[in-house]
Amino acid sequence: MIEVRNLVKEFDGTMVLKNIDATFQKGVVNIIIGKSGSGKTVMLKCLVGLIQPTSGEILYDGRNLTTMRGGEIRRLRRDIGMLFQGAALFDSRTVLENVMFPLEMFSRKNRRERRKRAEFCLERVDMVQAANLFPSEISGGMRKRAAIARAIVLNPKYLFCDEPNSGLDPKTSQVIDELISDITTDFDITTIVVSHDMNSVINIGDHVIFLNEGIKEWEGNKSEVMDADNEKLNDFVFASDLFRKIKEAEEIISEEEKR
């Protein structure tokens, strides 16, 4: 579990995150949504320790990231898996070598043990057949699956996903969503996804936080987001023609059922 208490981040006197409180439970997919400039990427960077918040607390199962020193932060990062927006695989390494890389950096396993663990993770994301291929030889969706395998290879307690479906077609995006959800449940991980993709929210959003201009504007789940009584959230959700038409269709059906 990760708890955020009164989180504030300022840049040159401009407040980007404004007194945010949130609790991210393990075993469920937590999604942070919001339009560009809402503060969701800054919040993610604060959560993983890439930038220092101006004030507030970030508690990893009771351990305060904001007061940790170098050695403590390094130990915490061994418990963190990160799925980057562009997959961020090494072009000069095979898929298997990419997945093995965190083990080379942070584990004491020998090469045989590292290979076995990496192969297990590739099997979990259905990528064993691509183990000896290079990133340039596989599709964007396969690169994302390889990146997920790498993110979980250290058996993390916490998984962060930055726009995991960026650049993917709808069908592949659904595969990635389901994979993230399954891994979260199977391994009981605290998963936090930053996204603007409403399809992901509807598919896997067990816990959803909507940021607007640095403020936590709304909090709920995928079952509540379409019917929320929040104008700013509705403006964000129904900016999509598809979701606006779905909402209109639901209202028509509801009116007909009342007659």
C-alpha cells in the first residue's frame, strides 16, 4: 500500500500539486487520470522519487520516501517495477537480455538463475517465442509486454505504469490492460497507472483518481466514473465522441424503461 498525505509540489512559485491525499491499495489497479497539465505525471515522478515534493508525505507501507536517504532509497527501488511510456528497451540487447538486466543490477543470482527467472516472466506475458529477438524485430505491443516482464522480474511490491497504451491500437491496448490487471491480482502488487485512456479506466480501473489543475477533483472506481456528478470530470470523460454517445444511449434506454 502507498499513502500520499498532503502532497504539494511547486515549480518557481507555481503550485502544480495542491495538497493531495490518496491511498493506493495493493492487489487492485489504481489509475490516475486527467488532461495534459493536470499534474498526473508530476505526481508519478514524486511517487517514484524522481523529483522531491515541496511538502507532504509518501508512505510505502509506512516508510516515508520523502525522508529517506541514499541507501534506503536504493533498497526501496528494488521493490519497484516501472513500465515506461515508450517501453525503454535496450536496442542492443535481445528481449531476454533486456528482461535479465534488472537482475544483473540488483540481484545476487548467478547467470543460470537470472535466465530462469527472466524466462518465467516472459512466459507470464506470453513472450517466450521472442526471447532471442531484438526490440527492432518485434511489434509495439510485444515491446510493451517485454517491458512488463522486465518490470516484474525483481518480483516488485509496487508497479508504476506511465501511459502503458500510448501508441497502441485498441485491441493491443486491451491485451496490455488485461495483463496489467492479471499481474496485479496474481502477485498482489500495488499498481499505479497514469493514463488519459478512458478505455483503460473502464476496463481495469478498480480505483480511479481524477486530477484537475493539480487538485484531486474526484475519486471513485470504473463503475462510478460514467455517472459521476462532477462537471469537470464529465468534461474530461465525455470529450470522446464514443463515450458521449454511450452516455446518450444509456439515457435513452433509461427513459424508455421508465415508460
